[in-house]
Amino acid sequence: MSFAITLARPALMFNSEAIISLFAGDKTFAHNLKTYLLSKDQLNLKFEFEDGNGKIKDDSIEQQPAGEKS
């Protein structure tokens, strides 16, 4: 007898082109933002977007321009 177990959880999906456009085409900054967002707890991230009326302020990424992202 054999069986398989699959563990899954919801995952964030990004519109990469939209994120790249936030940084005027700079793919490094876009990648940094995606990595930052993926590192955060999803529930807390959801609350941050809700508290900011659909926007989040990212000012904690080193060597990257800060600003509001929607």
C-alpha cells in the first residue's frame, strides 16, 4: 500500500510588467520588491494594503527608491 500527501497554501502572484513599470523598467528594483513582498506574512501584508486603501509604503528596502505601491 502506498499514498501521497501534498501540502499546499495560497501563494502570491504578481503582475511582473506592472511592477517593472513602477520602477521605470528597472528589473532589479522590481525583483527586490517582489522578494520583499514574498518575505512578509500574507495576512499582515493584506492588512497593510487594506489600511493603506489599496496601497503599501515600501521604505525598508536598502538602496531602492521608497514610495507607495498599489
